[in-house]
Amino acid sequence: MIKVHGIVNCDTVRKARAWLDQRGVDYEFVDFRKVPPSRAALARWCGALGWEALVNRRGTTWRKLDAADQARVVDAPSAIEVLLAHPSAIKRPVVEAGATVVVGFDPVDWEGRFSSRR
């Protein structure tokens, strides 16, 4: 089963979910605001993608953080601490499909990864 983690009102998450829906791909949506990711999930995602890929430095949540909080994100453990406290600072969507973890929405990449999972 594919799990799509994100925020309901995120434009990129909406596009990703619409893409999956249009292709009849079964997935479970997990809203960060209702079910924040655990430390273990964040550690798994950091291990698969690298912590830099998970931190959404262009988003509103990141920009609203104190400069000191931003500056202390220098490695996976420090990124995990900030992302636990501010799940909206995670780049979206995070998709888990078995052992595969993907962040962001790229229709070309997704066509090869997910279109056959009906």
C-alpha cells in the first residue's frame, strides 16, 4: 500500500493525490496536522532521502522560524528535532511505497514508480 504524507491544503499534495486518483492508484493519505510523523518515520525518511531533501526551506513554516532555530539545522538529528516540532516544515508529499521513499511530486518520475500500482 502506498502512503502519501502531507497537508490537505498543500497545492503539491493536491496535485499528487489527483494524479494518483486519475490513474486509479490505491493509497492512504496521512495528514501531518492530524497524525504528525514519528521520530522513527523521520529517521527512516532521512536515511532514505537525506535530511536536506526533507526540510522545506522555501515554505512559510520555515520562514517563520527564528533564525536561531533555522541555523541549528545542520544534520539529520537536528533536522528531525525541528521537523518533529514543526511538521509543516517537511517538504511534501512524502510517499512510502514498500521500501521506496520519495519526496515531492514529479509526474514523470511517478509514472514509472506508481502508475502500475492499482
